[in-house]
Amino acid sequence: MADLYGWIRADLESLHRVGWYRTMRTHNGLAGPQMDVDGKPVLQFASNDYLGLSGDARLIEAACRAVRLYGAGATGSRLLSGEREVHCELERALAGWKGCDDCLVFSSGYLANLGTIPALVGKRDLVVGDEYNHACLRGGAELSGAVHRLYPHSDCSALESLLIEQRERHRRCLICTDSVFSMDGDLVDLARIAGLARRYECMLLVDEAHATGVLGPTGAGAVEQLGLTRSLVQMGTLSKALGSQGGYVCGSAELVDYLRNRARSFVYTTGLAPAATAAALVAVHIARTETSRRTLLRQNIDRLRAGIDEIGIAQLPGDAAILCLRVGNIETTQRFAGELFDAGIFAPAIRPPTVPTSRIRLSLMATHTEAMIDTLIAALTKVSSGFACS
Ligand code: PMP
């Protein structure tokens, strides 16, 4: 009999061959800067929990209360049986924070983009995106059936050339970009992109996954930092600085009303679990009001960047809580991450196909202490001395 699934084995073997095969490590203990990874106590530098809220007692209490009040799951699409008061409260809080009329919460950030982009554009339209855009922006663009064109990373002149060449051939155009790039940590020139969007009559979707809670006077993101809020589609996740789970899109009342009816990943999926919703609601309040968390995070970023400069390891430019180190090819980067792990530091090697070039990705939290940052710097000094990267 034909082996209908034999191709899977061949594909897995090819992943192994080129060093792209991925494995998972089990992280135990309350989310925070110190955790057990595969049974070994380590300092955690791989978490997106930038404000250190995931293990915060107030989020945990809110989640438990919501489970007792509503049950473990939402039981259906929010358009059928899944709508709870806490969903509306969270959407009001997010919209207020982001300076928008309204907001729609999805079951994840990934699903927010996968639903929103195909709702906004279709076959007669154009999506233009940065080549380093997150997979869900690219996935949403592909799903939409629109012509999807990428421009070189952060190259606004190339974006403009694409718009000059392509814009008039299409009915609608949507520009999509991360504000802080997830695997590089750098910030896009949003003011310039917003200017191009206006000039060439394009909609603009900004993915604030790694900027929310981190950038802007009240932590509302890069959009807030630049004083841009109107006429944008502001997308983000509840799963990083907000310490919970889920995604959202904020914008005009009409946009949100439309997405509630047209975004398939909202319409046809179960509403966000009450526990995650209630925890995120508390997190929005904390992220807005406890500004000291952002100050501590900024101090940690500055301390680590200065320490790495002193060691002399090449770091990618960045403005947020993600720091990437270039230490060599796939194999070298993996070995470097392994030696850091042996030294009690969890900082993963990020490799192709996720990124074009391998790197060690460090993410910081407000709850890392100065002593923890110094332990990381000492480990980087020791490990890098055995590699040709400093
Ligand atoms: N956008 C970006 C830029 C991200 O980095 C991520 C998560 N890695 C997402 C969207 C997806 O968010 P979520 O984890 O909530 O699905």
C-alpha cells in the first residue's frame, strides 16, 4: 500500500539536515524572571512578559474570580453564546488607552491579524508590508487574496516606490507593519509610514504586540509615543506586556463594528476565555497607571545594552525590550545558547526560517533586578570568550 504520509518523514529529515528542526522546553513555576526550564533553575530572558505581570497576584486573582463567576470557557462565539460583560469592559479599557472609539478582542493576536486583514482587503486590492513583518501579518495578507508585496526591512523609500508603481492598479491598499519588530527589536519610522499612507490613500495597520505596555507616555505603544492615533488600525496582543492571552484591534467605531461582522476569526471562533479576559482587564489598568514598571524596564534595557557594548558583542539596534546578539551561524548560535543555559541563563537561539540570520534573542522584564542583569552580563562575558564574536 502507498505510504501516503511518507513525505512527512522526508520533510522532518530535511529540517534536521539544515538545522531548522525545533524543539520545546518545559518552563515550570510561576511566570517570572526565575523559572525552572527542563528541571533546571535559570534566569528567564526569553519571556515576552515585559512588565512582569503574568505572575502578578492581581491578575491571578482576577482570573480565578472570572472562572468562578463565568466558568472555565466562553462556551461559544461571542455572536452566539460567548459574550460576557467582562469582554465589553476590556474592550472599553483598551479603546480608551489607545485613544480610539472602540476595540474588538480576539482569541489571540495571531487570529486578530488573520481575521482583520482579509476583512479589509480582497482580490482587487494590494497589501504592502515590511519583509520582517510577523508571520500573522503575512499570513493574513496571503489569506486575503490581495496582491501582497514586501519591501526591504524599514526601507521607506522602497515602500514609496512600491506605492508609486502599484497603488493605482488596485482598488484599496493596506500597509501593514510591526511597530517594534519581534525578532530584531527595532522600531519602525511610523511617522514616515503614516505620511506615505495618507499621501497614497492607503489604510495602515500597525501591529503593536511588542510596543504595548513598553513604549509611549502611558504605555499605549509606539503610536502613542508619536501622537498618532486617528485613522489607524491598531492591533496588539494581550499575551506579552499584558501578561494574559488574546489579541485586539482598536480603531474607529465603524471599523470595529465592521470587524465584529466580517472578521472570520472573530465570528466563527469561541470568545476569549473569561479568565484571560479578566486578567487582561486588570493588566491594562496596571500598565497604564504603574509607570514605575516602565521606568524599571527602561533601566534594565539601558544597563544590559551598556554591558553588552562593553563586552563587544555585536547587538542589533533596538528601542524596546528585545535585544538581539549576532554570534555566528545557526550551529554557533545554538552552541552559544547551550552554553548560556549551562551557565543558568535561558536565552534562545532564533534561527532561520523564523529570521534570515541566526541570533541570540534576549527579552527583558521590569521584574529583572539589577543583580540579575549583571549575572547575565557576566555569563555573556564568560561564554563569548570561547567564541569569535567579541
Ligand atoms: N504580532 C507580533 C509582532 C508578534 O510577535 C506576535 C506573537 N509572537 C503576534 C502578533 C501574535 O500574538 P499572539 O501571541 O497573541 O497570538
